[in-house]
Amino acid sequence: MSNIIIKSIDSFDYDPISYIPSGIEDLAINLTVTIGVKDSSGGDNFDLFVCSLEWLLKNIWDPEIVRHTLIIRKYDIEEIKKLSLLAWKNAKAIHG
């Protein structure tokens, strides 16, 4: 699986590359990460909600099952890319 790459990373709300939250309590962004084989034209889309713990504490009051969520301390797109690729590879290993 070494030829698996992130082909794109997008958001409807912000440019994920230049996104800078106004504060840690406002760090929340929905991303769509496209992952696929390096030499192919297509890929699988992976939806991911990225937020800080402070954002969760400020905005979520009721118990909630949280799927496809990455909780981070600072917004670092390169770290998000690495973790997204790792999560995708783990899911493929489990589900095929």
C-alpha cells in the first residue's frame, strides 16, 4: 500500500490549506479527503470533522457518538493528512 496517496483535501466552508481559526475554541472544519492509488485518476472520499477539545466543550452538550472526528490541539494540515492516510489504511485492513 505504499503507492496510496492523498489526492486532494477539500472543505465547503474554508480553504483547508490556509484555514486559521480565530481561537482554539473556534477550531472546527469539515474536510473531504480523497485517497487513492498514485497512478490512478480516482480515489475514495473520506469525510472527516476536525475540531479542538475546546470547541467540543463549547458546542456539544448532550451525549453523542462521534464518528469520523479528529480532535486536535492546533490546526496542522500536514498532520491531518498523515492521520487521515493512516486511518484510511487501517479501515482498509479491517474491512477490505
